[in-house]
Amino acid sequence: MTYCCGILVREGIVLIADTRTNAGIDNISTYRKLHVFQEPGKHVLLIASAGNLSATQSIMHLVSEGFENPLTKEVEKLTTCKTMFDAAQFIGRAIRRVHELEGDAYESSKVKFEVTLLFGGQIAGDAMRLFMIYSAGNFIECSQDAPYFQIGEYKYGKPVLDRAVAYNSDIYDGLKVALVSMDSTMRSNLGVGLPIDIAVSRRDSLTLEVDERIDHTEPYFHDLRDRWSTALKAAHTSIPRPPYGRGNG
């Protein structure tokens, strides 16, 4: 399993992803799931992946190396796309291409072709945008009313984001809340774990302001985990007992 989260606020974009892959209780590995394509001043493009690892690796290879557009007959790459919408369409075509090439092998092996990607960032001359791209290659776009996307094991971290993230949130408050949602997920699901990759880019900067990996030695994340646990305990203690039955005696 995995957990990835993307947040798009007025100031910019935040993406985080864990690195744990789980093919059974005795086969747990670490793989990077947050992929960065950056040329300062031209584009900063981020892809976070969840789903079948072999499929996502094949897709990322096509996205990086490029492949022929059946209409133009030209080899296209993610970094040659002119707009974010064109780039999202290109990634969708890469997903469909991998399914076309490998889908029968997946089916014969009774392995589900399951891929979900978060794609966000900015290309010079275009707006900063965030998309969620599905296994069929179709996608939806983040909005001001719903300024975040999650993929993977998302249910444990969603309540935190629902309560604390808005389009007008400070970008580093967004990062903080994303890390709290990651901690909530890690505490409830052993399939999600450290290290965590994080990326932050401010709107119109066309570069990454943060590109870091958090591992078990990182003091801020451990302090955040402890403070969040303490705050939750204090909150539930301060709320009056329910006025039902004998519990209010």
C-alpha cells in the first residue's frame, strides 16, 4: 500500500508520498513514489504514484523517455508539453500505452492493473494545477472548493485534511497538515511508512522551494507526531462527558 497527498493553495503546491511497498508480510521494500521533473524558470512537474509498482515504473519510464504520438508521429516527453492540461493528457496516454502493452500479461497472471497518479506543478506561461489521473488515463482537476487530492490508503488522513485545509491556507500550514495526515495514516496502517518524500513549490516561482526526504532520524517529524498525539489527548479530555446514562454521574 501507499499514501500520497497533494494540496493546492493560493500560494502554491505541496506533494508528499511515503516510500513503502508491500507484497506480503515478508516482502516489504522502499521505493520512491514522488517523482520530480524540474528545469528552473521553465517548469516544475511532480508526479506521485500509487498502485501496482511494476505498472507505475513502466509508466514513469515512458513519461521520462517519451514515446510516439499516434496522431503527430512525433516522440513526446512530459517535459516537452506546453501546458499542464496537455501534460495530464500525455500521462493518461502513457498509462493506456502500458496497459496496451502489458495488460494481457497482468490478466493472465490474475494481477490487477491498478494505477493512480497525482500530477501537479506549473509550466511557464500556464497556471499552477493539480490533477488526479486514473488507471483508464482519465483525470480530474483540483479546485478551490476541494483543494487537495489523496491516493492510496487515504481514509485515515482524510478527516485531518477536511478540517484543516482551505485554498487560502498558508502553504507551510498545508505541508504541516499533510504531514499530520501522513502520521495518522502510518499509525493505522502498517503498509504505509517512512521515509517520506516532500515537495513544495510556490506559484509562479517555477522551481522547488522544498525537495526533502524525511526518515526516522528527522527531529521535526517526530516532534510533530508527539505534539499531535498530545493535542488529541488534551482535546478529548477537555470535552465534557456525554450526558447519557451513568457516564455523566
